[in-house]
Amino acid sequence: MAAARGVSETIEPAAHLVWAPQPGPQMDLLRCPVPDILYGGSRGGGKTDALLGDWAAHAGRSGGHARGIMIRRTMPQLEEIIMRSRELYSPLGARWLAAAKSWLMPDGSYLRMRWMERDADADQYQGHSYDWIGIDEAGGFADPAPIDKMRATMRSAHKVPCVMRLTANPGGPGHQWIKERYVLPAKPRVPHYDPVRRVWRVYIPSRVQDNRALLDSDPGYIDRIKSSGPAWLVRAWLDGDWDASAGDIFFTREILLQDGLPAPLPRRIDYVFAVVDTALKDGLEHDGTAVLYCGRDSLGADRLWWIDWDVLQIEGALLDQWLPTVERRLEALALECQARNGSSGIWIEDKASGIVLLQQAQRMGLQVHAIPGNLTAMGKDGRALNASPHVYQGKVKFAAGAYDKITTYREVSRNHLLSQVTGYRLGAKTPHGMDLLDCATYSVAIGLGNSDGY
Ligand SMILES: Nc1ncnc2c1ncn2[C@@H]1O[C@H](COP(=O)(O)OP(=O)(O)OP(=O)(O)O)[C@@H](O)[C@H]1O
Ligand SMILES: [Mg+2]
């Protein structure tokens, strides 16, 4: 079988080659005939590159008939893979069709590049036909349902073999179902048959040590991963260990303190802001309403402080009367912390009761912002993973006001922010009333930006 021009399935470095799989797992993937493959394990193991190379090789064998789709969870993640695909496919003579967000390979094969933020987005592909489906970071899908819907599109009118390739690291929101489908049934590299879905599967593990290209060009990579999460998650990421997870503390108290104590605020900071979470659960009863007050400084320590918080049970109809008190508290904090730029306002989830509250607040002239939809769509686990590198690089700290505070909520007196944040477990069903945890992970994304955490 002929490989696509410029993409080799073997390792014969030649001047005209644009990309070749590295020896080891990448090469195994490109040569593997099993129709459903999980590739990956450790961070930086060359997963994304392997997927891009696999498509090119697949297309090259199809006589121009291949129809593929490459999926990532969010738009920014997709942009990243599109950028890399340009480096690999443009030199092959493929054309990027920007409006269609698709690649037209020189022989006519066609690859769509799509993101799938919500599980329901998979419905729009009903009736499509694909013979190659690549899902990069499938661990970002807490539920396999959208991936199964995509599987239902697999067919080829031209007898091109239909294949699906997933990549994932342990420790993501989809950890459990991926482990059950691909990792537990057989040893790595041993194909196994799933009689329910009538498909052969195999798990091809890859480690960062297999990615010489990365380690040679970026020797600090492993150290950066080491400071991106709790110890058990770092082990999962570096060793590709699917057992090292679940049930372990994600945000430890120690990492949110400085030498065991709340971190002092500097004499001046950049600005303060607040995150409000007003969840309306099951449409009947108002859950708690939580607010977290934060301070951000980039000149000195490049840090985010949790300065104060509150959680209360408020009637939905009274939220608009409560919100101005949040603004006044922010103004007071801005003065107290000598915030150079004052308050940047209140951030509110743009869903459920938050939608109405945002409108009311705007009418009242309060400084409010809708939390970006992509952050909401990430879900609890996605946001925790996104916050993780910032937290474990020591950029997020309790200030004394937030650490020493104890309030009574639903008849429990304690530091609710501390107990919710340190009580969070990745992948575990979180009970109702984790509103301060939501505020906390939102605050990290709002104050410090998206990380490359996931
Ligand atoms: N076959 C290859 N040839 C050249 N460079 C490669 C190859 N495979 C990987 N790389 C390099 O290694 C880098 C990291 O690889 P890649 O992004 O595929 O890893 P990953 O497992 O997807 O990482 P992450 O866990 O961060 O998503 C790539 O950006 C690329 O520069
Ligand atoms: Mg990747």
C-alpha cells in the first residue's frame, strides 16, 4: 500500500519527508489495522501528531476516497490542532478550506476539523459518512454517548476501511469509561473484541519518553508537567497509569497556602473581582448562592488571591436586591487592597437563574459579565483540570480573610470554601451545594486565563 506523498509509515528520514512517525507507539498506530484504537497514556506522548499522521496515511491509502473527521472538545483546542495540521498538511499540497474548516488532500480525500463542546453537538452528524474518525483528548468527554453517535456515522461507499482513533490521558473526566472499554479488557497492544458494539479494539500506550522530538526540543517539558497537578495526577500523566486516580484529593490545602499559612496580600494589587454562582437545580428549589471575592496581581507575584466568600440561601426573587451588596463589598475591597484598577466587576454564569440575574443587574447599572460559555461547558472536572497548573504552580492562594472565615450554612458551621475546594474529587459525582467550588475554578480561569492543563 502506498503512503501519502510526504508521510511515511516507516522510519526512513528523507529530505522530502514532512513528517514520519517516531519509532515505537506512533509507528505502531500507523501500522495497526484494528478499527478502534485508544492511543496514549502519558502527556506529551505524541498523540496529536500521531492522529494527524494517521489521517494522512489513511487518506493516502484510499485512492482519494477517504472522508474523515477530527474532533476536539473545545474551539481553542481545535485551533491548536489546526495550526499543527497546517505545518504537516500544507507541504503535502493539501488545501485548507477555511470556511468549511476542512482539509482537501491533493488526491481528493477530505478531512473535517470540528469541535464538540456539548454532547448534543454529535446529533448534527447523523446521516454523515466517515471512514476515519479521530477524537483527540477523548478523556475530555465525561460520557461516551457522543462518541458512540459518531461511531454510527462510520461507513464508506468506496470500501475504504472504517477506523476510529481516540487519544486520551488518564485523569480526565472520561477516565472511567475509557479505562473500561480500552484498558481493562486486555493487555496493551492485544486486540480484544467487544461483542456489544461488535468491534475490535486495542490500546496502544505511548509515553512522553517515546516522544524524542518533544524531549529534545523542550527539555523542561517533564518538569512543567510535574508542577501541573497533584502528585497522583502527575504520576498518571507521566506514567500513563490508569489506576492512579479517583478518590484522591485534587486541590490540597497545602498548595493553597503559603508555608502553611494564608498568603499575605501585597501592599497594592491590580484589581478585585467577584464570581457569583446561583444554581437553580431541578427547576424547583433554589440551591445555595455563592460568591467568591478575588484579588489579582500581575506586577509582583503573578497571583490570584481568594480574599473573601459567602454562601447563602436566597429566594430567586431576592437575588437582584442582594447583588448590589456584592458590588459594594467589591468596592470596599478595592479600596482596602489598594487595587490600581479598582474592581473589574461581578462574573455570573450565563445559564439557569443566572440569565435573568445578568439582565436585572445590567438594568441596575451594575458592572457584571457573563462567564464565557466555553468555561461553563467544560464542566466541573474540565474546569478543575484547567485550574490545576495555575494552582500547582503556586499562583492561587487563600488570603487570611477567606481562610479564617467560618459561616453557618444549612446548619453546618465551617469554612465552606475550604471544605468544598479540598473536598472535590476528580470524576466523582459531586453532591449538591458545591457552589463555592464552581466559583473557585471559574475564578482561576477568569483571573489567570486558560491553562494548557487539558
Ligand atoms: N513524529 C513526529 N515528528 C516530529 N515531531 C513530533 C512527532 N511527534 C510529536 N512531535 C513533536 O512533539 C510535540 C508534542 O507532541 P503532541 O502534541 O503530539 O503530544 P500530545 O501527546 O498530543 O501532547 P499533549 O498531552 O500535550 O496533548 C509536537 O508538537 C511535535 O513538535
Ligand atoms: Mg495533544
